[in-house]
Amino acid sequence: MAEYRVVPIGAADTHDLRLRVLRAGTPSSDVEWPGDGLDTTMHLGVVDHTNTIVAISTWLAMPSPDIAEAGATGMQLRGMATDPSPATRGAGVGALLLRAGIDSARELGANHVWANARTAVLGFYTRAGFEIVSDEFISEATDLPHYRILLHPL
């Protein structure tokens, strides 16, 4: 993984991959999402040896609706995407980004991470330790099936 590194990025830096990966084949082309510009929101990217962004994720300071404990401090993972090129897919870039985001969430005081994960990539998250905490549902934005997932405690 020496050729890839995780870096902080701006919200606008997520737009290309959000459109090409997360909005491809969906009824939405919206790449600007509520919470993107908040001071408490963190955007992370993975760059390759040419400093090209090849993966993105957004982390919002927001507790999971599945955590009832008082004082729960959660981060919602949104918009995680990896460039679909053969050189990037399967290279461990997503796992690198997910681990960095979880570590950053922990450093910021979060005690859990949650997300609405597409059914098609659910195995990626369960292999990373997330548990499925909802029934399958269809996302209004994408018209694709999702599950809510949770990693708790961090």
C-alpha cells in the first residue's frame, strides 16, 4: 500500500467519484449533500503516487439512530467510493480508507460508526467488523437496496 495514502480533502473533491460511482445508474445526479460543509464533517481521500484521488469518504458527526445510550458520540460514514478502474479495484484502497476513517473517528471522540450500506457491498463492511442493524430498505436517492450497519464500540 506504499503507493497509496489517505489525506484530508474538501467536499468538492468528493464530487467526481460521487457522480461516477455512487450516482451511476441511479435517478439522482446530486453530489452536494446536507452536512458536507459543516465544521464537524470530515472528508477523506486516498491518493495514488500521482496525487490523483482514487477513493473518497465523508464522515459526519452524528450518532446512530440505533444507539440509545446517553452521550453516544457517533460518526456516520457516507459516500464511500473507489475509482472503478482495474488498477484501483481490489488493491485494498477501500480497506485503507475505511480503517483511516474509523481511526480518525475514534481520535475525535466517537464511540461508534454507522452507515447506510448498499446491499451489493455489504460483505466489505461486515468483514471489517460492522454488524447489520436494520432490515433491507430502498434508498430514495439511489433507488438501490441498503442496510444500516454499525461498528460499536470503537
